[in-house]
Amino acid sequence: MSGDEEPVDCEACMAQKPTEPLASDCCGTGCSPCVLDLHDTELATWRRSCDRCHEGGAQTEHREPMENKQQATSCQDALSPDEYRAFKLQATKQITHDTAIYTFRLPGNSKLNLGVGQHIILRGPVNGRFITRQFTPISPPGMKGHFDVLVKVYNDGAMSQYITVWKEDDDIEWRGPYGTFSYQPNQYRRIVMLAAGTGITPMLQVIRHIVINEDDETFVRLVYSSRTYSDILLRETLNELTAYWNFTVLYALSRETPGEHPTSYGESFHYGRIQRDTLAAEMETSPQPETQVLICGTKSFDKDMLNFLKKLEFKGNVFKF
Ligand SMILES: Cc1cc2nc3c(=O)[nH]c(=O)nc-3n(C[C@H](O)[C@H](O)[C@H](O)COP(=O)(O)OP(=O)(O)OC[C@H]3O[C@@H](n4cnc5c(N)ncnc54)[C@H](O)[C@@H]3O)c2cc1C
């Protein structure tokens, strides 16, 4: 039975009725569960709670389960996939002219508890209506006390307008986690990551997850495209991760020429866009059926990479974030 079938004639109950999500709350990428489906479940739970309230005749009985739920969730899981929760903006660190790391406070000892490669959804008011966008936290999933999100701001971006006016201590609404990527250690001999710009965020999660597990012998190769050397996001973090035996990175610089930019020890570069022959060279190192390719960039970058793999008749597994 849908929670909306019979009208509820009780102010206390109506005050607890779950707010119906907007169509724009659905990010359209097949998250499971979707926020629109979850609303039906929330309504059914609310309706049962109303029924208990009226059977018992006391409004406090109605309120109790809701309050208990709120308290419990705030101590354990900071995030919820079925409702937006507000987190205070603790700090902002600008890392390039258009990209910053935003740090949000987590209540008590709670953690985000994201699975590897999962993302969360930001909701913000823009031009009088709520819009949503996905972001992939870059702090380790088990981090207590705070989480970090790396965000590129676009001059003409809708959510970017809202993000650029954030101030410390603002309450910012997130829900999650979401994402269908799943990882099994040693399932593939080699993972080739093709990333561009902020597409590095899920890759960073996966890289960390693999290299810190001593029992995981998967070799990870990151081919990371940026316009210029100074546009490379998280370069120092990535360079530090190359200290692990099973991770290497190739920086592809689409608008840079050799010798015209600084370098740090051990860095390797490809000048120009990532092309079919760049990928062909990357695929030579391990048998294709034992190789997985992960892709995350702009729509056109993702499309190009998928086309190149098709033309190369790549026989391994491909996952696009
Ligand atoms: C799973 C996932 C994880 C993500 N993680 C991150 C992350 O960690 N960090 C991060 O910064 N971003 C991430 N993103 C991207 C993020 O969700 C937003 O898309 C991004 O921040 C832009 O949002 P916006 O509303 O500011 O810009 P939008 O209004 O969506 O516009 C973005 C850019 O696209 C252009 N554009 C908009 N509409 C069109 C159009 N119709 N045709 C051509 N160009 C157009 C705009 O001019 C602008 O330059 C992720 C996306 C996904 C799907």
C-alpha cells in the first residue's frame, strides 16, 4: 500500500511526513537505490509509524522511533542514501586557479564508510530550485572527524555558482554513498586507469585501496590527462603513491611542450592528447583478458577512450565511472 493512499488527520504525523524528492534529485545515472524509489519506502515507514501513533493514542509514541533513528544514525553512519544530511564546511584549500579541496566536519566518531570508488550527491539551491551533482570524496573512506571533496568550479557551471559562495561553518547537504563499482583484490593482473581532470577522484580511492593491501598484487597504471603541468590535480599525492611497488603514473599534458615546465624526480610525461597509439602501448604490458581499464573524465574524454579501446579490439574488462 502506498503511504499516500489515506489522508492523515494529525498535525504531529504530518510534521514527520517525508518530503517528496524533486525530479532533479535523481542524478539519472542509475544509482541503486534511487532517491525516488526510497521515498516510497520512507512513506511506508512513516505510515506505519502514524498507525502506531493512533492505535496507542499518544503522539509521543509516534515521535519516539523517529528521534531514536536520528540519534543512532548520527553516531554510526554519517551519511544516508535516503535523505540529505547537512555537514558543516570546516575549511577550503585552493589547489589550482579553479579547483579546491573542501573539508566537511563529521559528527563524533562517525565515518563516511564509502565503498571504494563510490560517490556522494550534493544538493544545493540554484536560481530558486534545488539541483544535485555527484562528487567523489578523496579522503580515505574510514577517516573519522572529517571528509574531503575536491571540486573544480566552472565559470558557467550551475552548481559551481552555489559552491563559490560557500563560507566556513555553512551547512552543506549530502546524501550517499552511491556507485556500482566493485573491487576484488587480485581479480585482474593489471588495472589501467584513464583519467582526465577531476576524474582523478575515484581513481585515487581505488589506487589507495590497492596499494595499502599487502596481499593485493594487482599492478596499477594511471594515465592522467591534464592541460598543463600546473593543472595536474593531486600531483604530490600521486607522486607519493608511486613509492609503492605496484603503482606508476604517466602524466599526459595536452597543452604543454617538453622542457617548458618544472618537473619533480621520477615523473613521466606524454605530450599531447591520449590517442589510440598511447593506449595500444599501455596495453602491451599484460595479457588483455587479465587487464581491467577504468575510465573517468569528461563526456568527450570517456567517449574517445571507449572508441580507442573498441578500435584496438580490447579483450579485457572496462568500467566507466
Ligand atoms: C560519479 C561522478 C563523480 C564526480 N566526482 C567529481 C569530483 O570529485 N569533483 C568534481 O569537481 N567533479 C566531479 N564530478 C562532476 C560534478 O558532478 C559536476 O558535473 C561538476 O562539478 C559541474 O557541475 P556544475 O553544475 O558546476 O556545472 P554544469 O552546469 O553541469 O556545467 C559543467 C561544464 O559543462 C558545460 N556544460 C554544461 N551543460 C552543457 C551542455 N549542454 N553542452 C556542453 N557543455 C555544457 C558548462 O559550460 C561547464 O563548463 C563527478 C561526476 C560524476 C558523474
